[in-house]
Amino acid sequence: MQRAAFILRMREGMNSLSRVLKAIEKYQGAVLHLETRPNKRDNGQLDALIKMQMSRLNLLQLIKNLRQSGTLEHVTLLGEDNISAKNPWFPRHASELDNCNHLMTKYEPDLDMNHPGFSDKEYRSRRKDIAEIAFKYKYGDAIPYIEYTETENKTWTAVYNTVKELVPKHACAEYRCVFKQLEEAGIFQALRVPQLEEMSSFMKKATGFTLRPAAGLLTARDFLASLAFRIFQSTQYVRHTKTPFHTPEPDCIHEILGHMPLLADPSFAQFSQEIGLASLGASDQEIEKLSTIYWFTVEFGLCKEAGETKAYGAGLLSAYGELLHALSEKPEHRPFDPASTALQAYQDQEYQPVYFVAESIEDMKDKFRRWVCQMSRPFEVRFNPHTGRVEVLDSVEKLDSLIHQLSTEILHLTNAINKMKACPV
């Protein structure tokens, strides 16, 4: 067992402290000493000294969890020289995503008084049961089947019918195409919530993306890391029936209707993976910028199409109120530029005052790639689809191997072009 002491600066006072203690309990730690005091520089914030004891492996996981928490201003580990947690760890294989399941708890119905399910004990119990299923999931397991209730299916029906009505006019062409395919495959139906397993199978055939169950809203670093492996971490619970057209945090309706159709589009799937790869080993500041770009593109992005503005963001395509707001003249519309987008403050409680409009999804990808080249990460990574591993390109031998692979692909491409020229249609 390892003993450790932390000094924590908490943004939300006792609410932050309760979440820290809950995390310590989760990692089977014992609190040996606890004291709090107002911060000397800011009386609105609370500092806490916590001494604890837990296994070394769990302690490392706890450190990563605390440093990625949005409720803590600062985390100092006393005697940190004895524990290597400074260098940014990142998964090299999809199996290591078992360690990337740290949750942001600010929207949990147990903790957020404004959550529509806060006073509904039955709903909170249901959420907890489904979250436990996700927490037990390990790499290689079958995606758990959820038997959705009549109420949950009715909530899906209300949202699905509304989205289906708005898709032809307001969604981008890529989304419309896959939406139709999902209907034809019998996966999108009005009367039942699709299972993640059938969605995952459909996506894998289309782009290689698969799904992994998540217990709730993940930290940005953990969520983005999964995209590098063409894995999307999705919740399986349904929003509260009291607010079918709005949810304060992601639920399976948002993710199935909003995200998954475009993850079955090759171009958009590639963009999503590139964001994930860029996040691996990135600094905390760059993770913040990447997650902001993700917010204004994948979640709330707009693009031009045949002289009109269309939606491709999941937060718009699964919420008709914000979709109509985004396409109206009320908010500000700016051209998509990664450098300025990454610095734009965003709103996660109300409609956005600003949206970024891309010339096209391809144009967005090109601009993002140029921006990523300016990141401070001192190495480059690539995903090897044959081994399913992320490789760090940090030696001449690895570069030689990659050049050999690319040369083979270029040879196949050249042969294909020559054969097409020889046999014109």
C-alpha cells in the first residue's frame, strides 16, 4: 500500500470535495487525515489537505482522475518525486481504453440540483444501474444489451420523429445519406431505441468505427483518446422523460441520432480520428483547445452546401430547438478557423451565441490538419490499422518502415490508375 498527501484547490467548495472523496472511495483508498481552509488569494475557493492510503496502481489512476477533473483548480501531490505521473500517459492499444473512463460529474442527476432527474429516485436508480454495466465493461466484451422501458422508448420516439422531420431541410448531405441507410437497414425505427451493438456493427462495416459503452460524460482527454482508435464511447441511458428535447449531458439519444450517422461517413470518420490522434500526449492547454474545436465542429458545427447553411454538429441534429436557433439570424456566424475557434468560450447550459461555419467538411479537415502541425507535442503518432496500435514515430527505423508501407500503397495506386487509363469506360 502507498501513502500520499494532496493539496487540492476546489472550484466548487464542498461540492468539489464530495466528488474527490467519492473518487477516493472508488479507488478503494482510506483517508487518514483531512483538513480544509479558505484559499489565501481567493476566499471563494477552498483548499484541502488530504492524506490517504491505497494501492500504487489505484493511486496513479486517482492522480490522473483528479488532474483531469473540471471541479479542481489545482492539484499538488506532496512527495511527487516518488510517483511518476507528470509525463502524459496515453493509450497505445484499444485495450488500454479500459483506463480511460474518468467521468465529469457536474451534470450527474445525483449531484446537480438543476438536473431534470434530481428529484426522481426511480430515474436516478435506473441511471446508476446502467452506469454500473458500463463500468464493468472491458475490452473484448460484447456490448451489453439494454432492455429499454416503455417510457424510454416513448422518449426516443418523440425525439426521433422531430429529427426525421427536420433532417431533409437542415442536415448536411453526409448525414442525410447515412440516416436513410440506417432506416433501410431497420436500425432507425420510431418505436424503439436502437441497441449500441447493432449501431456498432453498422459503423464498423462503413468506416471501421466501433462503440464502447460509457457510464457518463467523460473527461476530454479520455474521450478524445478513444477516437484515435476509431472507437466512440457512448452512454446507454436515456434522458429524463420530463425534458425529451433537451438533456444537460450526453445520453444515448444524442449519441445515436447526433454522432453515429456521421461516424459512418468515411470523410467525417477520418476527421474524428485525426482529432483523437492529435490529443495523444498533448498538454492540458492543448487538450482544452482540441476539445473546444470538437465542441464547435463535431457538436455544434455548421457548413455550407449549395449556397445554404446546413448542420453537421451532433448537438444540433439531436435537438431541434438549438438547430432552429443556430440556423436563424439570432446567433453570430463566423467562418471556421481552428486558431480562433480553439479560443472561443462556449456555453453548455443554453444555446450558443456563436457558431462556426465551414466551407465544407473537407475544407474543415484541411484547416484542422494545418493547425495541428503547430502543436507543441515533440513527436508524431500514427494509427496502424493492421495491429490496432498507435505508433510513436520517434526513430529512423520507424520512419523507414512507414515509408516502405506508403511506397507499397503508392505502387497499388499507380497500377490502378494505369489500368483505368488502359480500359476507359
